[in-house]
Amino acid sequence: MKIGCPKEIKPQEFRVGLTPQAAREAVAHGHQVMVEAGAGTGAGFADADYVAAGASIVPTADEVFASAEMIVKVKEPQAVERARLRKGQLLFTYLHLAPDPDQTRDLLASGVTAIAYETVTDRTGGLPLLAPMSEVAGRLAPQMGAWALQKANGGRGVLLGGVPGVRPANVMIIGGGVVGTAAARVAVGMGANVTVLDRSIPRMSYLDDIFQGRLTTQYSSAAALAELLPEADMVIGAVLIPGAAAPKLVSRAQLSTMKPGSVIVDVAIDQGGCFETSKATTHADPIYTVDGVIHYCVANMPGAVARTSTMALGNATMPFMLALAGKGWRRACAEDPHLLAGLNVHAGQLTYAAVGEALGLPSISPSEALA
């Protein structure tokens, strides 16, 4: 199969969809790999690294999209990229369609077959292609929030870990999954006073065990939010419903109860965000203020640490990419129901129910598309 990897064009996105190691594996399996010139530069991979791996370097994205049977990316295709997609082509990348009607309509119109990293599953019910970036975003969240808390950046001027004689910052994390656990690990390590809200008793027990009393867990409810928000210096939104729009857990009215200069970090912004006042920002202009509260809502947080993120993502996606390239998407998905769960769009039809529900569009099941 001809595999193409274009350079990411979303603002401040430095990751690349294909590492030289993955390119080498694909070539070794008999596939042809084309990489746009400079695609890996932001992640520290030179064109020469891809050539050494057996890939071809092509000068423009137009050539990649025109020649490749499968396009491998990181972020959802931008409008100019969607215009290059064609019927019968396979797209393998993050999509996050639920809050993005324009992208959804364009993909449906293109006739492309699109498999979304974020909805591929595993035997334990996890999301193996989302988990690496959730880990990165979770670990970044307290770090970015600590930066936003600095007075020079508009924050309260609070040091996350405090100092002897001065209390540490109060950090509230909504959601105890992969993102929330990673965020808690870093926030606790920085010395903050951390509370994690979740609705799974087993998950809270797990967090209590692994952190050995160094954080507090609390059952997530409207009452708990009302109690904790006024005392929080930082709130990290880490809630995920696979493939669906994130629930709005903190309203504009509740936001007004927070202290001036406190910080919100919305890691769920890719799926629309879990705060009513959230809107996507970029690394170039990451924060804005609503009712005195600093909002950090960068939609591609892992892009800030592009090399680590690219390598972690490449490790996770490579087996699936090789299966798709070696067997074709139909056979690969027929043999692996977890990969089939990643099918979001096929030949003008939406194949992920949660996206259809979010956007008010009809959908069919992935198995129907496969048939």
C-alpha cells in the first residue's frame, strides 16, 4: 500500500503522524511510504531520517494526498486538506468529530473512509491510541496551569506547592481516568493540595491506593462542585465520553464563584470542553479570561512537547497502521473489532453513533459499513 504522511498545518502543531521507525517498519513490510518535506522537523526528525528508513520525500502535501492510498496524520484534517481527500482513500488520524460539524460534513462529502484514533478500543475497554496523548496532556495540565497562575500571566500569583509557612494551591481535577490520573501525579509531585472528583467508586479506590493518601477523592456531584469551586486555585477538566461531545460540568454561573485569578485547564476541549465558557485556543495565544478566571484551552496540548508526543503516538499507532496497510481496511477491521470501533466515516455515511447524536446526523453502525 502507498502510505502518505503530510506535514501538520494546524497552528502550532509540531507533531508528525509517522516516525522514521514506523516508516522503516512499513517499508520492511513491503509498503511504499511518502513523507512531505519537513513534516518531521518540529518533532526533531530530519528528512534524511526518513530517507534512511526507506521512505520517499515529496515536496508538497498535494503530491502526498494525490498519490497515497492511506493518509496518516496526527490532527484532524484542516479545510484545505479535506478538499484533497477522495473517495476510496483511507484516513487514519485523530478526528474529534462531535464538536466539529464542518469537518464532519466535508469528510462525508469526500467519500473517504476515516478511522479515528480516539475511538479505537482494546480488550479492557480502554482507548489505546488516545491514552498516550491523554497521558501527555494530563501531565502537562498542572504545568500549564502553574504557568497561568503566575501574576505576570494574569493569575493569582500562587505557587502550586507553596513554601514553608504558606499553604499550597488547591487543585481540583474533574475526572479520574487517564488524563486525571496523570494530572494528579504531576500536581501531587509539585506539592499541591489535590482533590479528584469521579463517579466510579472502584476508580476512586484505585486512586486512593496508588497515591497512598497524598490526594483526596470525592464523588462528583453538583453539590461537590459547588463546595469546591470557590476554594480552588486551579481546576482541570479531564472528562471524556469516547467519541462524543464532552459534558458541560461547570456553568458560567458557577464560574463566578471562583476566586479572581484562579485557573481552568480544559483538557477536554478537543471534544468541545467541559466548562460552559471554554473555547479552543492555540499555543501561540493559549489563555483568555472570563469573569476574572483564566482559561487555558489549547486544543492540541501534546503538540507543545512534540518529540515525546510523536514517539509515544507512533508506538501506539504503528501496529494498527501496519494491519490496515497489509490487509486493507475491510479485512483489518473484520478481524479486529477494536479497530472497527475506530471507523467514524465511510463512503459518505457516518458510522459512529455518538457523533450522529451530537450533530443531529443519521448514522449506521460500523458493522453495517463493513458489510
